[in-house]
Amino acid sequence: MTNKCYLSKNYKGLQNAGNKAKTDIEKILQQQGFRNVGLKQTVYTNKVLGFFITLLGVLKAPFCLHKGDVLLLQYPLKKYYSFVCNMAHLRGAKVITLIHDLGSFRRQKLTIPQEIKRLGHSDYIIAHNTFMKSWLEQQGCKIPIGCLEIFDYLSETTAPDRDLPPLPYGVVYAGGLSPRKNTFLYEIGETISNYHINLYGNGFEAEKAKGKEHFTYKGFVPSDQLIAKAEGDFGLVWDGDSITSCSGNWGEYLQYNNPHKTSLYIRCELPVIIWKKAALAPFIEKNKIGIPIDSLTELNERLKALSPEEYKQMKANIAIVSNRLSNGYYCTKAVEKALKTLL
């Protein structure tokens, strides 16, 4: 009999967006009949204690596996990943790797050959999307690869019903707001004429922003509260240095990854404004839940041309996708495909 297993990550500190994504995956796996072969997930602040708890969980995991079992790992697992994969194989188990972040991209903690070699210890990989899948294959990855499409976003909170918005539209931007990460925020204000931006997060330095009268800084709001209380009509997915394209390490990564904030906007039932070259832009277009653009300088005209009927249809479409995200639809589908391939 095949046992479906996962290794829980013991998290340090407060839950951030990355940990929220991993925690949601674990909950969805439990619904699919997976069991944790590590230690119970715990949130703590002591890094030394965290190191030893994580190590204990990693050492425990292989002894819970048997021949024919399948182990799902959420990547990166830092220095333990290759060890866990090798031990699982010694026990006769197969390994599915679900990617959250690639160390050779934005953070450049690994070289590309190092990352491909590391991922080669898996038996099946779940990439974010077809663009990440193609990139991995082009870099020499020989492992079968499937796609997640988009990260699910579990929450019992639901977005409120809203009437058709009065003009001008409000655009929500949530996340890190510092000039270092999102220089574009400090440039876009001078191009705005018929919308305003509501900012949610930490680090906004209003005195450095051009056209700051077009911004309303709401501060940090926990995601569950934001789903219910987000003030705006669209969610913006953009990163980097420029308003004309997503550039720099943060911006260019959008061509391959699925930002978790996109899922949050969808759960808020906010149609998504996204860079046309972003990996998630085809998903937004296919489901008709937003507006892909080449440059933020287009946004005034695109919003001006949008009819109330078109906006109403986007809202109807996004409610369907939001419901899927709340039920773990995309992770469940991707994992089922992986199991079918391996078993």
C-alpha cells in the first residue's frame, strides 16, 4: 500500500507570505490523505531552537517512509533537501518537489547548475507555471515537470459584495513598499490622471514619492482582514525599478514565478492589473479576470476605456476563481497529476 507523505517545515518567527503559502499547501495535502513524517509545524522566534527542531524533523522523516511511498517536499528546504531525497530513495520511496522559490533567480544563493543538480534528486517537480517549466528544461532538468498554475489561498474570510465602483477607480497595491524593492511606486504618481492607489504594507516613504496626492497609505493589514476590507477596484501586480516594464531582479522574476499577492487579490475579488510579460498574465487573460499591460503609462487610458459591463463580467469571473483558490483546487489538481505520473 502506498502512503502519501509530506515533511512539515517548522517556521521561525511570524507567518509571512511565504510561510502562508507553505502552510496552505500542507493543509491541502492533508485533505488529500497525506500525512506529516516530520515534526508538528510550530512558529517560534528562537533561531537556534528552530535549527535543532528542524534538524530533528529532517532526521525523523526517512524512518517513517517505506518502499512504494511518495514524499512531497516543498522547495527550497535549504541544506536538507538533497539529504532527504537521498534517504527517501534509500527507503524505496519516491519524491515530488513543489517549488516555491528558485535560489538561482532573485536571491542568487545558488548557481543555475547547482540548482538543477539539486532538483535532479527528485522524481517529479511541480513548477509554478509553463514558463518556469520551460526554463528548468532549457537549463538541463531531466525530471518530469508539471505546473501548479497559481497558488491557492485558503481563508474562511470572504470578500464582501460590492456595487459597481464610482469613478475614478481605486488600485490596490499590497506588499513591501520600500524604495529599494519597488522603485516604480515612487515614480508612477506623476503619470496618474484618472485613478488612485491604496497601499497596504510596510515601508512606504511618502516624502520620496512623486505625485503623492494620488496615494493613500493604509499601513499593514493581515491578509484575512484584507480579503474583507480591501478598499479598491483592482489589484496591481508589478515589481522592480521602472514604470515601463518590470525590471531588476525583483521585476524580471515575474516572468517565471507566481507572486502570492496575485492569489490574495483574487481572494479579495479584485480584478488584476499585471505586466503583460509576467508568467501569470496568460492565466489572467484566459480566465478574463484582469488587464495585462506592457507599461503602467497605459493604465490611465485602459481604465478610461473599460465599460461598466466589462468590469462587472471580470468580477463575476474572479468570484469563480476565488472560490477555487479557497478550496485548494490548483494544488490538488497538480498533486493528483504528479501521483498519476509516478504510481
